[in-house]
Amino acid sequence: MKRIYTIDDAEELKVKEYINNYIKELQRHFDVSDRRMRAILYSVYKDSVPVSFVKNFVYMLKSEYEKLKFKRKY
């Protein structure tokens, strides 16, 4: 995969270590499993990244579809 940005490897390693330590601390503090933490991080990242109108609309439709599927099961 082609890198769009260039970051010094030492700096990138420091950032990764900081993020990993912060995630571990959050997991200890809130007693969250790895799987749940990944889901939370993904949702936070997804919310922080600018998304086009079409993608946002598709996410909304998928969410509504999942809600309808869940209601039908019970």
C-alpha cells in the first residue's frame, strides 16, 4: 500500500506506543474487552473522519435496516 504521508519511523513508533498505552489504560479504567474497545475506537475514528454525503446516507440506511432486522427477530 502506498503511503500518502511521510513520518519519521521513530516518531511513528512513539505515536503508536502512546496510543497503545492510552488504550490499555482506558480498558483498565472502564473494564472493557478488546473487542468492545476496537468497536468503540472504530466508531470514534469513523465519526472524526469527514465523510461524503452519499456515504453518510448509506450508513444511515444500513443502520435503519439493522434496526428493522432486529425488531423482526423478536
